[in-house]
Amino acid sequence: MIQVLFRVWALLLGIVLIMLGNGMHFTLIGLRGGIEGFSSAELAIVTSGYFMGFLSGARLTPSLIRRVGHVRVFAALGSFMSAGLIAFPLVTEPWAWVLLRLLVGFCMSGIYVSAESWLNDATTNETRGKVLSVYMIAQTLGIIGAQGLLTLGDAGTSVLFICASILVSVSFAPILLSVSSVPAVEVARPMPLRSLFVSSPLGTVGIFLLGSVYATQSGMGAVFGSQIGLTANNIALFIAMLFAGALLMQYPIGWLSDRMDRRKLIFVASCVGGLSCALGWFTAGSPWALMVAAFFAGGVTTPLYALFLAYTNDSLSASDMSSASGGLVFTFGLGAIAGPLVTGWAMQEVGPFAFWLVLGVTFCAIALYAFYCMMQKSLAVPVADTESYLGVLPTASPVAVEAAGEWAADHAEAEREAKAEIEAEMEDHSNKRP
């Protein structure tokens, strides 16, 4: 394992630097948009633009790589993304920001596809689970660290945008100078949504709604903070708490996932998210209450994503997992596009605290549908037959999602075989007793 991490340390370092830059830009959009007087609806469209680009990048990047090569695509996307970040303060118009966010989202998605292909190529089935976990932790730490960097400058100037661009530009040096192989990028064709829904209704509906939750938190959180008058430092802390909760709650939820009915865990986690939103709604802007609400609301969002992936895989054959992963990523992307638009409209009509209202209603919708599925005995999967849980971030490309699904299936099968061998040995030993 140490040897594998040594092989991919440059890639992990590059990813941390990329997430520092991308994490800064996400929060900066809300901060600078408020300074420029953009409305909630306008910033919602800007936010959705990123996820439109991200979704299209996940679909188109593999074919681009096959056509012109892995390294060229990676370097080109990095250059375009760096240029896009530095252009935001130059043209402070909503329509221009939508186009720039489309570009940045497309580039970021392609960067994930490229980086995760290299990461997947550097691992084996035995090490893939741990390496993917380290990769996801590196991403989350990068986003959290980005919020700290925001406190070092003024969002009303170009300095922080320039810093984000520099971080992204510098991040490609350790990656491009260290990779030695050019892995093939093969992403399965996404399963049609109808087939996906028939195979796993809860997984399909839940991950669509969760896409709305994640995009609203990460894209509209800074807009909410700006509109209720939080300081820039408090807004950065608010966004950091969303991801700190995800980092700390991933393991306990994952541990429970392998030991209980996942429908029940989805129901409980969604209820925690809904209650957290109620806290944010009723505290009327108390900074510390908002931080607690953000910690738990964000804390259940990322684990729920991995839960829906694992739950869906439980209902599928091994041959269908790859195409289902692509379908789930696509469904999540559709929800991520819709969520900020609904939230922005609600904040425009009701007020900034509609941010918590929309999130709370969405969490409740997930919980209610999970409860309905709990009542359907036909949807029950024995705990012993479930696939292993692996924490996957909502930002992961289909490459990482497919790799995680393959690892989960292999790991669960290995555990079942080991358990069967132990039981057989114990039975054989008991039979030999006089």
C-alpha cells in the first residue's frame, strides 16, 4: 500500500491544489456576485451552468481522450480552466459568468476523468479501495483548505481569482511530470433512466434529489451567507463546515451501511439532514447555529451519495454495475442542474432563508420515499448479500464510480468467501470432536 501511495503522491498533490483553486472559485462566485448586485435567480443560473458543463464534460471527455490523447486533453483542459478562473473579475455580467461556469465545469469534469484514469491504472483490486479513499479525502481537504485561503484577500478585487487560477495552473506540474503510463479510458454507456428506475427506484429518485441538495449547498451556500449579511470569513467557515461534516461523518455512516438495511440508514440520514435544515431555518441567522446546521446537513449529503451507489449495486448483477454507475452519475447531474434553479427562484420570492426551506423539503422527500421503499418487502436485500460501502464524492467522474463499484463487488465477494471458509472449518472441527 505504501508503494502504491508513493507512486501516486504527485497525482494526489495535484488534486489537492486543483481543489484549492476550484473550492475558492465556488465560494468566490457567491461573494463577488453579491458585491456586484446579482440577484439570487441570476446566481442560481450561474451555479447551474457549472453543473451543465460538468455533466457534458463527463460524457464527452473520454471520446476526446481517445481522439487526441490523454496528456494533451489534460493539459488543454487545465489551461482553459485557469484562463476561465482569471476571467471572472474581468467581465462581471451574469451572462458572461454563465458561459465561464460552463467552461470551468466542463474542464473540471474532464480533469477528473483524466486524473481518476491514472489513479485507477496505478492500483490493483487489493489496493484500489484504500487509494480511492485517500483520493477522496485529499479532495475534501482541498475544498476545506480553500475556504481558509479566502480569508487572506478581498473578494471585491481580482486577487483571489488570480490566486485560484495560479493554484490550478501549478497543480498540473506534479501530475504531468510524474505520470509514465497513458491508461485507456473506457466508460460504459449509461443505463437508460427507465431501466435504472426499474432496477432501483430508491437509488434513482434518491440520487436525483441528492444532486439538487449537493449543488444547492456548494453553489448557493455562499449566496445565502452574503444575502443575510454574514462576513466573508463567516461565509468561508460556513462552506468549510459543509465539507468538514462530510469528511467526519463518512466513516461512521459507511460502517453502519455494511451492517444494517441501507433503506433504513438512508431514511435516518435524510431525517438528520432535514432536522439540520430546520435548525438553520429557525435560528434566524445565528452564526454558530448556522455552522452546526451546515455541519450536519453537509455531513449526511456526501455519505448519502455513496449509500445510493451501494444500494443500487445491491440490486444489480456484476455485468450491469458499470452502466448503472454512468446512469446514476447522469441522474445526479440532472438534479444538480435543477436544484440551484429552484433554490434561486425560492430565495428571490421568499427570501434568503428559502435556502434552508428548499434543502429541508428535499431531504424530507428523500426520507419519505425511503420510508415507502422500506415498506416494500420486494425491495429488501439481506445484509449478508450487500456490496461493500466505499466513500465516493459526488464530484467523482464515471471512471471513479465504476472503479469503486467493481472494488465493492470484489471486496464483498471475498468477504463472503472468507466467512464461508471459516464456517466450514468450524463445522468440520465440530464434527471431528468425539
